[in-house]
Amino acid sequence: MEVYIDDMLVKSLKLEDHILQLKECFETLNKYGMKLNPAKCSFAVASGEFLGYLVTERGIEANPKQITTFLEMPSPKTTRETQRLTGRIAALNRFISRSTDKCLPFYQLLKGNKKFLWDDSCEEAFKQLKSYLSEPLILSKPVVRETLYLYVSVSTAAISGVLVREEGNEQRPIYYISKTLIDAETRYPAMEKLALAVVTAARKLRPYFQSHAIVVMTSQPLWTILHSPSQSGRLAKWAIELSEYDIEYRPRTAAKAQVLADFIIELGVENSNTSSSTPKWTLHVDGASSRQGSSVGLRLTSSEGEQLSNHTDLVSTLQTMKLNMRH
């Protein structure tokens, strides 16, 4: 049984179990003098609306009313209409792969007090989003104690992830997450952005992380970065935060579902588009010797003036940035 404020859902795999569970539910309600409105109740149904979503034996589906309303929306002509658009997108975020990247033109339009201008990039993003939402949106339901898999991706403006489960030879999405990078986060090395994506997923999907073993599928050495003996600062905090969960890191393999393949392909396209704008870093090496001994000191300086000397920061940046080496 699931309860959220005044909404209740009694779910059963078998009809005979359902009768017994309903009986137990009614006895509990009678015990505390609570009443139900028959007009708002549905019994022994295979699917139904709960908390704005359509719950079926296949999983959680987007509410058809919300989808229809969105598809019938005209292009916004004012700031208020754009805010209404982003509000409707927020209600469907869990169904949308990399929603922040898809909706970035809308968010940029609302940033600051600039003049409203719905340009071609906004219109194209709006059309692509409608096309995406016109396809059936179904999220799978995990089985108790089964292993779940997390894929993460980064772009210059956002981090995203998708939690999936394996069913036979297929991978089915359970939940999509996406977050806009703010201020200093936009200047994190790519490796730290990936680590932040895992941390964000763990915070957003905490119930899943608490009740399932999680395998993070990544081609990057995230485990090494998070568990380096010399780590400090935010990476150390993230490693401690993630240590309460059963998380394993594995090399990313070929996607077994088209929806997941699209997620990974988008990552490749994004990286190729943004690589040319990656800031150049200069590596300064001090190899001088003296009576006190000799050592090599390393310091990375970006074209924007940012300096890194911490070992972990250096490793993650060296793996992702273009270097101009100086002695």
C-alpha cells in the first residue's frame, strides 16, 4: 500500500491477494474513524491515475491528458507563457532523456530581465520536444533487490542520467534525471561533472539507491577519481556521501535499448560539439634541485586564470583537457 497525503493505492500481483489486502486496509481505516469518498474510489482495476501519473502493470506512464495539453500548446509569445511551458515540462521531467539540454533555449530565455525573444532555436527545441513526447513514454518498475544500472552524461550546461533495469536482453528506463550546472559547476573538469552526475542521481533517486545495488556504467575512471588516496575537497565529500550505497563501476557496453542508445549517442554528439570550445590549460613543472632535495611540483593554469595543484584535480583535468606544456 502506498499513501501520499490523502491519496492511497493498494496494489497486488494476484486478485485473491488483493481482496485480503483491501480488507486489511478497510479495517485500519475503520479503526481510526476515517472515511472514503466512493465517487473517488476505483477497485480491482488494472490501471489508474495516481499522483498525476498513469500506473499500469507495465510501469509508470505519462498522463495522456498532460501529453495532449502539451502537444496542443502554441509557441509561447510572452514570458508568462514560456514559464507555463517550463512548468509543464517539469511535470514530465522523469520521462524526458536529458531534459535540461533539450529545454536549454527556454531556460536561457527566462534568465535575467532581458527582452523576450522567441527565436529559431527556441522554436526548433519546441518542435523536437513535441516530437519526443508524441512517442509512448513508459517507465519500468524495478523488482525487489534486483541490480539497477545508471548511465550519466555531461554537457557544458547540464548533467544528466538515466536509471535502467535489465529485463531479458532489454534495458528499460526507470527514471531520467537532469540538472542545470550553475556558477562554478560549469567550470568543473569533465571528470568532476560526471562524478557530480552520479551524486545528483543518488540524491534524486535515494529510495532506489537504498534498496538496490547500483552499477554505474561509464568508460571513464570514476572509481579511481573518487577513491584516490590524495583526494580532497568536494570529491572527498562526494565519495563519503556515496559510500553508504552499494555502488559498482563498470565499463560501458553496447546499449540494449533504442531509448538508451539515443541517450548515449547524444552524449557523443554533445562532446564533439563542445570540444572545440574547451579552454586550453598550461602545465607548469618545477623540477629544480637544491640542498634540501629535489622534487617535481605541478601546477595547471587555465586560459581563464583558474589554477589547479591538487593531485586529484590535476589527474581529472589532464584526462579531459588539451595541454600546452611548459617547463
